[in-house]
Amino acid sequence: MSARTVPVRQAAVELLSVSKIHGRDAGAIRALDDVSLTFDSGTFTAVMGPSGSGKSTLLHCAAGLDKPTSGTVRIDGEDLSRYDEAGLTRLRRDRIGFVFQTFNLLQTLTVRQNVTLPLELAGRRPRRSDVDALLARLGIEERADHLPGELSGGQQQRVAFARAVLAEPAVIFADEPTGALDTNAARDVLHLLRSAVKENGRTIVMVTHDPNAASYADSVIFLADGRIVDTLARPSAEAVAAHMTRLGEGVR
Amino acid sequence: MTTSTTAIRTRNTRPTNALLLMALRSLRARPATQLAAGLVLLIGSALLTALAALLETGLAASGKDRTLLIRLPAILGGWSLLIVTFGVVSTVSLVVRQRERETALLRTIAASPRQVQILTLVEVIATALPAALAGLVPGVLLGRLLLSRLSAAHAVKSVSALDDGWLTVTVGAGVALTAAVAGAMLAGRRAGQVPPVAALSASAGVDTAGKALTRAKVVTGGVITLLGLGTGMSTLAQENGPLLSSTAGPAGVAVAVGLALLAPAAATAGGGGLARSRSVVMRLAGRTLKTRARQQGSLIAPLTLLIGVGSGTLAMQRIEDSQPATDGPHLATVNYLIVLAIVGFAVVAASNTLVAATRARGHDFKLLVLTGATRRQILAVVGTEALITTVIAAILGGVATAVTVLPFSVVRTGTLIPAQAGPLFVLLVAVALAITILASVPTAVRQIRATATQ
């Protein structure tokens, strides 16, 4: 593991001419088509697009969960193609946090154990007081010794968020983080994501199909058929919805 | 509501601690699965312990007792070993496979493939070690029982006490444990290769991935089946005597194990045939069988063993009992106990597989309800699947039974098909059918009820 330096406004994630083809021959689908993108440190970006536009593939490739067919992905300046599976695991532990639509907490571990798991698997045990402080800031300190099944959806997503930020990653990938939540819980989680970026300088890339969720981001990237077709800075929910509608009508 | 601005302070620790914690937690969360797997191991360990104790006693004895007490466990031990190893390895890989999604999730958040392997191993050993050790107690008792039966039949004269020393412990618990660890390493390697993206796919729980049959399985299954067939043929060349069952028994076991390994191919073939049926229930059942051939194979396998080894061994024993006494009677207890152990194993393994597989299909059932299937239709599909599975196992098991019984009967009695074989075969097929129906239909009813209330 190399030493980590964090200069101001460095690119947290870079994609250079990334293509991903699923399947082969006649059944081949070009899920990503020559995509080049930079997510700067300290920004909150939403990735939007109709179903099948390649948003999930983009997230998987950017996070090193899936290998692109061609092109380069760099996280924190590190070229992912230079790592084997074990190396990628270490990189994910140190530099990447994940928040999923279905929370993906281990049902057999308590909240606190879930939160500290990635660090512990990396051979580092965080101080209990630090973990408790983080849980307190997220408003779930009283749930620390409960199992995930005993928590509401919104609370579970906070636990997932705590797990994602604890290792202080270079970037947090959120895959439809509000998809399984009611509107109130969704709003809380979105505020949480936004304040993590504004107040603590985190970097978040969020895939969503909800214009309202996207409006919390600094900018929105629109994908269609594996290509970036549009971007929108300081989006409002209405503007995002209007863009989405045009994409849905088949402007290619 | 803000996140930390100061760095989290950590001290170095061993990742193993986290792995151990997770292993213990997940064991506690799945007591039923662990219990079932432990039971398979316990039965296997007990069986091998009993035979090892007889062998150890034989090694310490002298004269005719020595010959008998070495020969008997050597003959029975060989195929018991085969069955126990097969049972333990397949149970362990089933337990690991049930958790594929959780494994994938671990891979996304932090765990390296190696850590997943270690976790698998720790979990398996945590269950296998106590089970294997616990098997020593009934094993020694079983050994004593066998020895006293042998003494009562005057087959063993000078030996009165069972010699259960280090050899018994090593072979009994050691072999069962080794099989479990080998199974865990095989399954753990595959678990480590589960791609992290698998945790993120929407259709979680419905496991249709993976090839139905790997080349290794085809080769191993084919070779073991051929060996069994060869051994069965060699029974015909044997002279009519007490050693006749020493080739007939293992031949049937080998064929049953070999065909069990090839079971996914049978599921594909059977499913393909049904998929052309005129009845919608039959067609649906056939498609499930075909697309889930790998999973169905791990269900057909223990049932094949149950029917093949069970009816083969019992029929052989019945023929023996009807003949003028050779050294048959004192072997009878041993054979009956072995069949009992195999039945126990098959019941546990098959019902465990089936309950888990049916539970994982809750999402499927929900989709079927949404697309207009009635409850009755879904249950009919599940019941039909159970029936077809049993029929396939009956065919495969029937071949194994024939390999044991036919040559044995020809040499022993001069008739090809003994009267005893038919009813026993039917009985064991009925047991298999009862297991599949009881393990699948009530589980499906609960699943459908659960989706209805959502």
C-alpha cells in the first residue's frame, strides 16, 4: 500500500475512454461506449439515465467491481488495471466506500460490528469512542448494539453510510441509495450525503433515477446508450426531470 | 448531522479476529443449517469410529478372531468411507453455496478472496470439529454392539472387550473431519471467486449460475460408475461363499456415488423431456428442473444413494438370511446399521437441500402469483418437481441396486431377480418420495403465504 496524499481538488476518480461490452458476437451489448469522465475531490455528482443506459455498469467499472473491456480507470491516481483481485480488494477497503439501495448490511452482525468490519478486515481496529462519535453524529448511537433487522430502512442506510465513511475513502459510490426508502427517510439520507460533501469534503458519486434525489448533487451527468449525452450544473428537480423526459423520448 | 472531520484513530489488529467473530455470528444465526450439517458429520464419524474400533480390536487379537476382525471392517470400511466422504463434502459445499450472496457482499465491502476462504474454513471447522468428536461416543457404543453380536453368534470367541485406542479416534473423527476440511477448501475456493458484482444484482437468491456439470465431475462420476460396474461383473466370477458380498456391496455403492455425481445431467435430460409436456404444471416443473440442474443434482445425489445403497444392501441381506447359514447372520447387524446410517444421512442431506432451495424461491413464487398462477398451480408444480426428482433418483438408484443384487443373486441362489429385491426397492423409493414432498410442499406453502401477506 502506497502512502496517501490528498492535494486540494485532485481528481478522485478518472475514466479515460472506458468501454464495456457484455456478451459477445451477435448478443454483445455495448453498455459503456468510450466514456471519459472526471469526478473531482469534494464534489457530489449524480449519474442519471433511463434503464439500460449504462449507469450501473459505469458505477461498477469506476469502483473496480467490474473490469472495463477497454480504457483506463484511476482512483486517487491509481490505475485499477494494474491490480489483481486481492489488490483491488485492498484498494476498495482503503479508498472506496459503498452505499447500496438494499443497504447490504450483514444481518448477523450488530450495527457497530457492521460499521467497523471493512477496517477490521484490513487489519485495523478503530477506537470505540471514534466509532460511537460517528454513530452519534448520524443519530444512530442508541442502535449501536442492535442487529440491522431491528432498524428502519432509513436507519439501516445511515449504518451503511457510517460503514462507507469510516475508512475515510477517496470516493463514496452510492447506488440508488434512496430507492428503498420512503420520502422522509430519503430526504434525511440525501441531506446526510450533501453535508458530508459540503462540510467534510467527501466525494460522492450517486447513481439514481429519481430527479429529486439528483437535485441534491452539485452536478448531474446524463447517460443514454452507454454514452454521456448531457450534463447539468446546480440542478433543480424540475430541470433534471425535463432532461430525463427528453432522454426517454429518444433524443440520441 | 455531519460526518467526522477528524481522522478515525485506529490500531493495528489481526483481520482474523474479525473473521472469527463473523464466523461465530453467522453460525449462531443459522442453527438449523449447522445442525443438519453437523448431524451428517456425526453419523459419518460414528460409523467410521465403530469400524475403526473393530479393526483396532482385530489388530490386537490373534488367530481366527484377528482375521475376521480385520477383514470385516476392511470390507465395510472401504465403502462406508466412500459414502461418508461423499456425504460430508456435498453437505459442506451446499452450506457454503447457500451463502453466495453474502459472500459477494463481503467481497464488495472489504474481504479479499483469501479472507473469504479462511472464513469458510473457520465456519466449517467450528461445526465439524464438535460433530466429529461427538460421533466418537455413539461410534464406540456401536462398535461394542457389533462386537457383542459377533460374540453372540460365536464368530468371535476369545475377544470380549473392544479395543478403542488412538487408531479408533484418529480414523473415526479424523476421516470425517478431513473430509469436511477438504470440502470447505473446495467450496471456499469457489466462494472466493464469486464476483463482487453478484451482490448487486437485483435477482438475488435465484441461483441459476454455474455450469450444471464440470468436466471434473463428469470424469470422476464416469470413472467411479465404470469401476462399480466392473466390480459388479466380477461378482459373477466369485465362488459362492462368505466373501461374495465383499464385491457386490461396494459395486453398488460405487455405481450409486458415480451416478450421483452425474445427477445434474439426468436432471437436464428429465427436465428437457417434461418441458414438451401438454400440461402447464408439467412444463413449468420441467423448466425448473432444467434451468436449476446443478441444484437439482445435489438433491438427486443423496436420494440416489438412499435408494441404490439402501435397497441393494437390504436385498442382499434378505437373500443371505434366506440361505443356509454361512457367516451371514452376524454380518446382518452391521449391514442393517450401515443402511440405517445411510438413510439418516440421505434424509438429513436431501431435506436440508430441498428446504433451502424452496425457501430461496420465494421471489419466484411471488412472480408466478403476479403473472396469474393460482396457489394450487404453484403447489402442483412444486409437488411435480418432487415427484420427478424422485423418479430420476429411483432410476439411478435402481441401476445401483441391480449392480449389487443381480450378480449376487445369480451366484448365491441361481436366480437372476430375487423375490426380496422388488418390495425393498419400492419401499425405499417411497421413503425418498416422502422426503421430497415433505421437505418441499410445506416450505412452498409457507413461502406463498409470506408473499401473500406482504
